[in-house]
Amino acid sequence: MTFKTLKYITILCGFCLLFCGLAFAEEDDSDQQIGDFSLAGYGEKGKKTWDLSGKTADIFDNVVKLKDLSGNLYGEKENVKLTAKEGDFDRANGKIHVEKDVVITTSGGAKLTTDSLDWDRVNSVVSTQDVVNINRQNMFTRAKGARGETGLSKMNLEEEVLLEIQPQTKPGEKAANKIIITCDGPLEIDYAKNVAVFNNNVKVDRQDSQIYSDIMEVYFDSSGTDEAQGSDTSDDAMLSNTKIDRIIAKGNVKTVRGENITYSQEATYSGKDNKVILSGRPKLLIYSTQDFQGLPK
């Protein structure tokens, strides 16, 4: 018997032990633990579409309980990686529930962290009721409860929402002040379309001004990075310095700039001009007389 033949027999025996263990667990309704558990799915032409592995696996009738698990979803435009300390894989519907040190990262540079997460692999949806933190280029978002696409390109954040933008500057320029937007929720954010819709008790906080409203649409501009990035027009380059293009605030709008306050039903802020246009019964309250100094009496 050659060494090569012995090697193949050893591999076949390993597979036999694995599948026998699975069958034994199913028939006797008892658990069976194995090490280095892995599963994979393949699409057209044998291309791998997903995989799931764990350091150890306890196998029951319908659920595989994994430790130190890692999963990947291979998409046409972006790959997604999921890691966690513990997880349950439902063998019937392919859904995965993970807990403890849950991290999702995408090949496009986005990262989500939370305490627990449900991953619907078939429909490419992730959801959680816990606090989530999402980092994407120069934007940081935190909320309680979230549901969205596995690739994190479109998310619905449910409660206690905070979005922070740290404008990037060129070498030698003065660091720009960050912009913080908060709301009670929900927040519907579409990174691919560069738009976010904030709902209920919305506030934009900048160093020199604040805007309050019931609903706020925020449009991001990532087109100004070509000069800094050279000829690179990839998604990463285009999103590497996301900034606010315009804000449309609707319903019970209040803007505060120093001691001056304005009220209106709608306000549009232009990031390019740094100006606010009020509409819908605008009212201006000026508490400082300094602006009137020098006027003819």
C-alpha cells in the first residue's frame, strides 16, 4: 500500500466519522461535539457563495451550536465577513444567531459591532435589538436596534440614533469641526445613494449652530475627493471623505446661531454655501443689538 493511497483512506475515514456523528445526533436526539466544523454553499459553475466555520460544534436535531465562529458571504460587488464568540446555525432554514463580540466587516471598508445578531443568509438581511456601532469611512453611527442589508449599504436604525461626521482635511489645513446628528428614530440610511432620513426629535449640532426639526433629510457629497485620490474612482475612494451636501429639515424647524433663533416649517441648508433658506411662515428672533449698530437713526 502506497503512502498516497493511505492518505486518501485517512481522509475518507475522517468524512465517514463526521457524517456518522451527524446521523447519530439526529437519530438519538443527543448532542455530538466535533472540532473544526465547516459548511459551504455553492452557486452557478461551482462558485462559492457562502461559508461557515467554528472552532467547535455541538450538533443537535435542528441546530448546530458553534464556538468562535466565522462566516463569509461572497457577493458580486462586495464580500462580507461575520465573526462572533458563539452562534446557533439553524440547519432547516439556514439562519444564524450569533452572540458575544459580534463583528461584521465588508470589503468596502464598513464595520458593524454589537452584542448579538440574527443573520438571514438566504435573504441577505441582518438584524438586532441591541446597540450597534457602524463605522464607514469618516462617519460613525450608533443606535439601539437595527435591520438592513448584510453588506451594510442600506440600514434602518430604530432608536436613540447618533450619527457623527468628522470632516477630513488636506495636509496643512485646520481640522474641521465634527457634525453630530441625533434623533429618537428611526433613521433610514442608504450609503449607496448618499442619503439619510432622520425621524422624530432631530437635532444637527455644529460648533456655531444647531438645527431642530421633526424630520430631516441629509444628502451626502462624496464627489470632492477626486483631487485628493488622484484618478482613483473606486467606491472606497469616492466615500473616503463623505461630507454634507445639503440638509432639508421639515416640521417645527428651529435654527439657532449664537443668540439668534429662527422658526419655520421647512429649512434647507447648503453645505457648499453654508447658508440656510427658510420657508413656511419663517420668524426671526434677534437678541443681540450689535447687528444694528451703525444704522442711521
